[in-house]
Amino acid sequence: MKPKIVILGCGFAGFGAFYSLAKKLKDKAELTVIDSSVFSLSKPILPEVAFGERALNEALIPIGSTIEKFNHKFIRKEVKLIKPQVNQVILTDDTIVDYDYLLISVGAVKDYDAIEGFNEYGYSICDYTQALRFLDRRATSIGKKIVIGAALTKWGSASTVKTLAAPCEGPIGEIMFMLDYYLRKHNRRHETSITVFTPGKIFFEDVGEKVHKDMEPIIKKSNINVVTNKVLKRIDKEYIEFEDSTKLECDMAIIIPPYKGPQFLIDSNLTDEAGFIPTDKYMRHINYGNIFAAGDINASSMPKLGHIAVRQSYTAASVIISEITQKNVIVPFKPEILCIMNRGENATLILSDWMYGGNRDLTLSGKIPKFMKMGFDAYYFYSHGKMPPRLSEEYLSKFLEKCCNK
């Protein structure tokens, strides 16, 4: 019988694993993708959706037709439980899905309810519902005092990489720069203040000194005030309050919420105390050899970033492929931060492995990164979740190093 491979969740990591497995294994395995939605959400587009620059449908990739085109199976259902001792996934309608290999890439839960006052007064851009709420508010009045920041996330003991106070502050950077651009474009910037807070000791704590040095004049030119070591306590109609009892007046609070693991994984006893899955360097669960985790749900994924999710998915898929084909084709996981922040008219690309002990800590700002982001978004959308050829990453790295060493 063909081995049965089940993928839970179809975001960056899910698609990355699926395409790798489908390409290398062809008809040597049965692939089943399970997701609660018919669409995969391309989250890097959400800030642009929030500002009315892109339509929501440009961020939605159909899962079922994409998977079935490769003669594999898609199930649109939520998962209730995993029984790792008997290799079974139990769906909410009690359907049982058997597996030989299980790859979990469901992402993390954005815990808005953990923030007092968020549902009444808070805004975000972390999912399409929140992005559309932001869009509706922007169309009326955003006020004159805007506060943007990330709530503190408490990680579990399985987080083996340096833990960060915030899951990822890249979206914060995008929102603050895009808001600055939007207000200037509409001749309202002079009457609106933008303050950014971070629960960390520094803003963008996952990159090194070189990136900070490059970003500081851009932030200063945009007249954005940054405050550090601020742990969000609650949001009120006219202010936000921090755990140290200080307050910031605000008409609109835009927040990245704390992250946590899905309850069904906790109930399945597959996670650490914070709900994230502990794995080895091959993304294999530390207790179950046929279970893998990639993306935000992996405890070692830090920060929670699409580029890291994809790289983890390649590693996990390569291990499964190696075991099925009996060929050593394992792709080692090499973490790095690669992201492009839309700044309105321009963009800033960041490439850094400083957090992982490397020496690359580079930025490139201007029109070129803007066009690169547009190109990536279009490629990912029209290819239905495929990444650009991996060779392009090598060229990009060399290009950045050449530009930054001039």
C-alpha cells in the first residue's frame, strides 16, 4: 500500500510541504490536505487590503482545486483530536483520517480575547476579518492619535531559539509606514501622531545593529515615536494602559495580539505548555517519529514569519521523502529573516541571520524592494501557493550583499 501523508493546514508551510511532496513522490504516496477553509490566506497582502490598495480576493487562494489538480485529496473540516498512538486524525464530525506521516502546519491562534477591551476598541491586520474592520474604520475616521504595537506573547519551554517578546514585528513596521504614507498623501499627517510600542527591550529585536542603524533614520523621517518595554494591559476608548500603569492617549489602537496554540493540539498532548509543538532540527516531533510540524505552530519557529515557515516545510517534507524513497535528500533547516515591508511609495527589504549567530544583517530600501514585493505577491497568488525558484534566493542574497557593500 502507498504511504498516507496528511497535512493539517494550508498556509505558507502547508503549501510548501505539499508541493515538495507532490513533486518528488508523484504517485508513490497518497496526500491528504485538511483545512477548515476553502481558501488559503496570503497574509503579507493584508496590510494592503486594510488600506484599500488591494482587494481581499487577491489574498485568497483556492485550496481544493489546487490539491485535486495533482490527484490528491482535500478535506474541508476542522480537527477535533489527534491520536498519535494509533496514527489517526479525528475531525469534528468524528470522521477518522488515518496517516503514516502527519505534517502539522495549522499556524498559531491569534488570541484577541486575551486583551481586555480589544473587541470593543482594538484593531488589527492579522486576519482578513480584522483587516476589513480596519478598512471600514479608515474610511470614516481614524482619529488624531494612533498607537500601534504588539502584545506580549508568553512562550513555552520547548522554544529552543531565542524567544521574542512579540511574535513578529514586521507587520507593525508595515502598518506604521503605510499609515504615515496614507496620511501624508491625504494631507493629514501634520495633525495625526503615530506612536509605536513594543514589549521588548528594543523594537525589531530579531535583527542586529546594522538593520537598526539603517531603519532609525527612516523611522525618524516618518516622525514615528517608539517606546520600548511596554506590556499591554488593556485598551480603552481614549487610551491604552500598560502593566507598569502608564498610559498612552489614543483614538485608534492597532495591535498584534498574543499567539497561542490551537486547543485540539493541546488536547492531543502534542505541545508544550504554551500550545506549540516541540521538534528536533528536522521538524520531527520529539516523541513521535512520524509527526512533523512547520510554521508558526513549531515551538522553534522564531519569529513567526512566512519565510521561516516555508524553510521548515522544505526540511520536514525532505525527511519524509527520504524515508519513503530510501534516498538521502534531506534539506537542512537554515533559519534567516527575509521580509519586505511595504512603506507606501517605497519598501524596505530585510535579510538577517544575526539572531541565529550569522553575520548577514542587511537592508535595501527604495523602489526595487517595492517591485520585488509586488512580484512575489503576484507569483504566489497566480501559481496557487508556490514559492519562487529557490535559486532566486541565492541571487537575492548575493545582490543584497553587493549593494550593501558598495
